[in-house]
Amino acid sequence: MCGARTSLADHEYQCLAGPIQASSPEEYLSGIVTNIDSCKELWKNNKKYHNMLRCTIIVGAALVTALINIPGIPSVIPTLLSAIVAVAAGLSGYYRFDERGHQLFLTSAKMAEEYNHFQLHQAEYKGLESGPAFEVFMERTNAILNEQRANLPTNGGEKHR
């Protein structure tokens, strides 16, 4: 799982890695759609890992308590189960899947909202010509990416800078 997590962390960073480099507005818009989809996929993966670890912790802790009180159960079984719970709790705290997932969800939602406003000429894009509207769109989407990237925790809990 640790190896898989490293590649997910790299993919997360790429998903939120600042300004999208594009040679045309169409290419930029395509990059935004790709970022939205990537963030949604990463959010689902982080949520899945968070839920698996939380279930392991909750069920394992309950089983350890029950197994200790059953006569005839070898003491090694609750001990091993307790170790599994401790490892799951450590991984959950170190990788912070829940917080990562939440940040990725917020990013995809904000980017999708901005994309829809731009495409439908709503909100701050209402009444703007295509050139100035695209400039505003680029500024706002890059600001969203930079803000979310700064708030995404790294392994161990620090923030990206």
C-alpha cells in the first residue's frame, strides 16, 4: 500500500501542480477538464483508503476487546490484531487520506463551477468578450489550483508550499 500511495501522492501533486501549460484556449480548457476528472478520481481513491483504514481500526479495536475476554483464545491473536489496528491508525494519521480527499473534492467542485460559469457566460463572465473572459478564466482557475495545492497536506502533515 505504501508504494501505491507514493504514486497517488505524485499524481495528486501533478493534478494540482499550478498553472496549466497550453498553447491554445482549447488546449487549456481540455487541461481544466482533465484536472477536474483527475481530482474526482483521486478524491474517490483517498475516500476508499480512508474508509478501509477506519473500518480496520473500528472493527479491529472491537474484536481485540472481545477476544481478550474469551477464555481459550491464544493471547497471540488479540496481540496481532492490536498490531494491525495500530498500523492502520498510523497509516491513517500519516497519510491523512480524509483531509487529502476533502481538498481534492473542493478543487474539482470549484474548477467545475468555474468552467461552467465560463462556458455558459454566467457570473463574472457575463457580458465579457471571449478574449477577456478567457483571461479571467485562466486567472481564476490558476488561483483555485494554487490555493488548493497550498492546502493539500503532504505525508506527515505538512502543507505544500
